[in-house]
Amino acid sequence: MEFVRNGDEIFPDLRVNIGSLELKNPVMTASGTFGYAREFENLMNLHRLGAVIVKGISLAPRSGNPPPRIVETACGMLNAIGLQNVGVERFIKEKMVYLQGLQIPVIVNILGDSIDEYQEITERLSGVKGIAAIEVNISCPNVKKGGVAFGTQAHMAKAVTEAVKMKSSVPVMVKLSPNVTDIAEMARAVEDGGADSVSLINTLIGMAIDLESRRPKLANVIGGLSGPAIKPVALRMVYQVAKAVSIPVIGIGGIDSTEDALEFMLAGASAVQIGTANFINPRVSEDIVEGMHRYVIDHNLSSIRELIGALEVK
């Protein structure tokens, strides 16, 4: 068994590689569920994380959708926040000051309504100190093409990836939408576009209805379903994508325990992102890291990397 030292403490080897980016453990926070990290600084030890992924950033500030925009569902939640954020300029001037002081990699999630917007955001972030990687949200609608989401057509997903890669000075991770016919095809398309890794899944499209008022529970009518309810779907898609591409895969979807996270790694994920569970237990990500320590020791593994893609199907 291998151990790594962090200051005066010695831990089992939880290091993983996402392309050229090395993480001290496989646990990241999912964009949109962790704010800009500072919101959690008094709730957990941020430095125990493998990486933090901040709330999605657009070119201009967005106020998001009108309320109600969050609804609890069986084993999960629906959200229609509408990608509310401060915009890239305020993010760099205000949020990065704090994020630059963290001793963990900071990954910036970006979004846009056109390829030009994705490129401009990437260009403005390029060279900013403290940014370890960019995660590209391709679930956004392409307003120039009638509102079709970039992530639902392979050629569009590839084009966005190529555009971001052209301007990025750091590794590029592409976040895949599950609302497609063939998730493996989408993964191959962004890999062909130069993606350094893929993360999946983003939320599933859903809705909820109030029986008494006979109205949608969300002002936006439809929203994104997340939480434990989507885990089996996410696990299946991670398994399929990991077999279809050669770049690292990051698993997302309904993870709220160490056991959940390790299942995704067995299915082929090199790392995981924790999302909706942060709203239930703000220190869940730290708990999962501690659980991974115990698992590696209890199962006498030399490294947690032994679990990646180790699912036995025959």
C-alpha cells in the first residue's frame, strides 16, 4: 500500500489524474451546487477536496428565472435557476481573489448562447492565476440555431469544444447532457474536438405539477432533475462513455455516499462530482474523501486508481 504525506499527516494514496491535472483525491464539487466555494468555507474543510468547480459563468451577468425555481421531488429535486451568475468580469475581479487562496485546483464552468460567447469567455479566463481547468456546459441553447442545445447534436458539441480549446490555456473538460439518444456518440464527438476529459451527467429534463392549483410547480414549467433518483441512469451512461473514449471520465449524478462514488469509479470514472447532496449535508464531499481513505486501507489497495474501470461483467 502506498501512502502520501500532507504536512504532518500521512494518508492512503487517493491521487488521480484528469489528463495533465493531478488531483490529491477523486472528489470534486459539481457546478451550480457549491456557489463560488466561499459559501462553504465555514461548513467544511475545503482543502480536503480534490477540486472545486464553481457556479457556471457566462459572458454577461444573468439574473436567472423567476421563482419558484426549486422543487423537491421523490429522491431528488428539480431546479430551473436559469444559470444565474455574476458574469465573467465580476467573477475574475471579485470571486477569483478568494479562489486563488485555496490550496486545491479550481475549475471554472462556462456557458454561452453561441460559439463566439464560449470563445470570448475562455479568452478572458485564459492566463488568470488560479484556474486549473475549464468545464464547458454544452447543455445551453444555441440561440443562433433556433435554441437547439449544443449538447444534443454531435457536430455542434464538437464545434464548441474546438472553439474553447483554441483559446484555452488550461485543460478543457466537457460536461455532457443526458438528454440525448446516444451519449457515447456525444462523448466521441467532444473527444474528437480536443476535449481533455468529459464529465457526466448533467441534469435530466423533468417537471412537477401542483394538483390543487393545476399549475406547474416551477415558474419555468420544466427544470433539471438531479439527486439520487438519477444515479442509475448516470451510472449506466458513465459506463458506456468510459468504454467509448480514451480520455478521462468524471462521474456525476445522485452521489451522496462513499459507496456511490466508488461505484462510479468501478464503472470507469477517474473522479466524481458531488452535487445535490451538498444541499442536504454541506460536508458530504469531505465525508466521502474520508470514506475513500477507509476503503483503500480496508481493502489493502495500493492506490484508489486500482478501482477505475475495474467492474467485472463476466
